[in-house]
Amino acid sequence: MLTITDLSARIAGRLLIDSASLALPAGIKAGLVGPNGAGKSTLFKIITGEMASETGHVSIPKNTRIGQVAQEAPAEDTALVEIVLRADLERSRLMKEAETATDPNRIAEIQTRLVDIDAHSAEARASSILAGLGFDQDAQQRPASSFSGGWRMRVALASVLFSEPDLLLLDEPTNYLDLEGTLWLEEYIRRYPHTVLIISHDRDLLNTAANAIVHLDQKKLTFYRGGFDQFERQKAERDEHQMKAREKSLAARKHMEAFVERFRAKASKARQAQSRLKALEKMGTVDAVIENNVRGFSFPRPDRGVASPIIAIEGGSVGYTPGSPILKRLDLRIDADDRIALLGSNGNGKSTFAKFIAGRLEAEDGLIRTAPQLKTGFFAQHQMDDLRPNESAVAHVRALMPDAQEARVRARVAQMGLTAEKMNTPAKDLSGGEKARLLMGLSAFHAPNLMILDEPTNHLDIDSRAALIRALNDFPGAVILISHDRHLIEATVDRLWIVKDGTVSAFDGDLEDYRQEVVGSSGKGKKGGDSDGGSKAEKRKQAAQARADLAPMKKKLKDYEALVERLGKQIQSLDAELANPAQFADAPYKIAQKTKQRGERAAELAKAEEDWLLLTSQVEEAETPE
């Protein structure tokens, strides 16, 4: 479907892709991954013809339709559904021609073709896509100009999905989606009938929707079958094999070099030495595995703890216009060790609630109690809202450390993960990831007891997201998180609150329950309430019972893991003893005893591993939904 041969590309003189090749089969759903700045978006531009490569070429079958999200979101006075419908150029052209055609034969051809492309169900399909991306029926009839830029980008995404190109290119599509839209998109891509290549740092999206990974690293493209988790395992194995091959290659080279040095001048060995010298000149070396060292995040520990509850709200309401609250009937409590994720579609008030908790919005009504000396850090979704565009990172930090020496100020900026050459760059000229690191550091600067993060991962690559997870899990205070990254939520929080119908309440279930609710509500079999499997409460009860039933199996699994580890250590100890037979000189019969013991332990280990594997498969089968 898509073939890339010996491709090289430069941006501003920097070589991003060097003699890279790739064959992408038709119909595959591939994630394109790699560090920020590796050249992923550049590769997309070369595929679409927007940019020329330095060498090599891209081959795509003739008449292949390529689609990608428009860079400019529509801002016209046309209804959203009409904008999406016109993305199908052939349908639009035929519908327009049908209005004026007079030749009976041509009219028949037009109508036959409209039937072939399922044109008469087009409006329903367009409406379904818009609904999945968060637009209800009323919103679909509103003009695009009445929506913000982020919502208009969803319309651009809906348009390219509706046009159903043969090769769909998506560059970080979840950056302007909420969790609900992301869950819908995962399912849509998974069922998409043509080829998809998607740049994303969302592990769950790459695990759910992709069946292959293309890794752009060290200027090369490598194809892996399977989702992101499988890619990580395969890459780790490949890296290990590569390092072993490198060690073997270097050892062979060292041995050959020693031979040449020893016998270069010896007449009887001169011919062999010359032969080895030529072989040495031809001999290549296996490249070392180069790790991408990602700078971590660090949140300073609060100077002093605060007693729970750190925030208590009774009958609270909040909004932007007096008398028109966005959220009301708020009866909530946040404790010092809470880890809470806010769920709910964009526009329901998640960011409003976050600003309220952060003290950036005053309550209109109700009783709000805050723990004395509570310090709060807030990471804003729209980064430039909290940054001064023309000031550098150093200037931002110096304002918080006015009496500190320059070296200390720069050291603090370095702790945020910004390199020396970026410290004096104006904030508006930093990359999205660099702005995120600066804002994250500023948010945590005064060692808060509560961190509030509103979409912190939008511009972070996968390794940086993993670093953020580690930092949040090490942070001893409370966390409130808004994110479309399911992996981040599952790895860092233990409570779910849903923002819906003008209030905030606890969600009685886990994230998988919520995913089923979101995907199921726009999918099959959701007609009329509880017809499929009982009520939601009953399903949660069944899920809880299933988890309880699994608990003994999981405990036994841990026992097997401990047994395997213990037997392995015993075998290692016996091997160490048997490796030194001199110690048995006075009692040689002990060698036979130790050998017998080792055989017994090896048999026990083999049995334990077999039982462990069997139980693991049983647990996985029980955990897998039908």
C-alpha cells in the first residue's frame, strides 16, 4: 500500500531521516512513534507531497486517496453537518450535477453511482461521527464560527473521517479531544476499513486501535507487528540481541587486531597478518543501542502536611456570570492523599471545577472550607494563559527567586528539564513539550500540597508521559487530574469523579466501566436502557464479584512467583558451590549430594513455572471480557 525506499530528509540543515525504508501493508492500522523532534510530522509532509525528500521516494498505488486533518479549522457560517458532508467530494459533485442534469442516461448513471457510494445515508453517517466527537443534534446545526478553535478542529477531524480516504494520516488527533472523544476514536480507528497511519503518544490508543507500530528512531524506520505493549517487548529483545552482537563483534575485532600486531612483522605469519588486516578493514561494527535519555519531572515535597479534609464543599455553585452557575449542588470532600480524575465531556465544566478548586474562581453559593496553609499548584490546559510570552524560562523563575544568584536560578530551570540553550528562549518560541515542562515546574515551584493538572500530556511524548507518571506517584500530596490519556489516569489515580448535568459526583465504577458506558452509548445494542445484561448497577456488582472471585487466584499467583524466585536463588547458590570442587576435597561424597539437590530444585522449578504459566492463563482468561 505504502512503500518508502531509501528516504532522507532535512529540516533547516538537520538530517531527520537517513536512508530509511518501510513497507506498510494495505488495511493496516499503524502507530508512528518516536521522540519529539524525530521527524514524524516531516514524514507525513513527504507522504502527502507537501514537502520533497532529499533522496529516496514514496510509492503509493495510483488513485489512492490520502486524507489528513486540515491545519486550519473551519470558521465559516455553515452548519457543522454540512461542512462534514461536503468532505465527500464525489458525493457533493454528483448531488450538484443531479440538480441540473437533463439527459435520462446521465441521470441514471448519477443515481446508480449515488447508490453505490451509499450517498443517501451520508447525513446519518456524518451525524454519527459528529456525535462521537461530542456534538449533539443541536450543535450539529450550528455554524462553525460559533465554536472555539479546539471544537472546530474536531469538525476538521470529523470531515476527514467521513471522507473515508484509502490512506488516513492522523497527527496527534487526541490533543483536542476529551477522554470520551478519545475512547470513541479508538473504536472508530479499530474498525476503519482502510489503511491508517497515526502519530500518537497515547499508549491506550496505540494498544486498542493499532495492530502495528512504525518506530522512527536514530533516523531509521522499523516496522513491528502488534500494539504498543508488544512493540516495547519486541524492541527490548531486539536491543538486547543488538548489544550482544556488538559485544561479540568488538571481541572479534579486538582478537584480530591483536593477531595483526603480533605477527605483522613475522615472515612466517606475514601473509596471514595481511589477510587479517584486509578483513579488519572490511569488518563493520554493530551499532550500539542509543537510549533516548528523557529528563524527568520532579515535584518538591510540601514543607508541611495539612490535615484532611484539605477542601470541603457544601452546596457549592460556581460559574463565570453571576446568576448563571456552570456547576451547582457541589457536596464534595478532598483529603490530603486523594488522587482524583475528573471525567466528563468537554463543555461540562471540568476546567471550571479545576479553576474553582485552585482558587481562581469564587463560589457563588455554598460553604467552602479550606485547610489552613494549603498550597495549590495549577497546570493550565492552555499553557500560554499562565506564561508571559516574551519572557524566557530564566525570567519566569527569577521572578519567583528575586534575591537568588543567577547560578541558582539557572539550576532551578535545569531541574524543570530545559536545556541550557533553551533557558533564554522566549516562552512563545518554546516547543509545546518545553512549555509544558516550564509550566509544570512553575506550578510546583512552591511545594504545593495539592496539584491540579488540566490536560498535562498534550505535548509530551510517551517517555515524558512515563516520567510524569513516576513523578506523580512519588508526590506525597493530593492530585486532581483532567486528562484524555487513559494510561496516565489508570497509573496515578484511585478515585473517579464525573462532571455531568451541572454538578460533580463520584463515579461508581472503574475506568473500564466508564469506557464501556461511553463506547456503548454510541454503539450497538444500546436501545432502551438495561436490555443487555441488566442495569449498570447490576453490571458493576457482577464486575465487583468477578474481581473478588479472582482474588484467591491472584494471591496464589504471587505465591508461585515467590517460589520460582526462591528456587532460582537456591539453584544459583548450588551452582556456585559446585563450581569450586576443591572445597569438597575432604568429603567428595558431598559433590554427589549437592548435584542431587540441584537436580531436585531444577525439577521443582520446572513444575512451579509450569503451574505459574497455567494459572496466569486462567487469570487472564477470567479478566478478559467476552
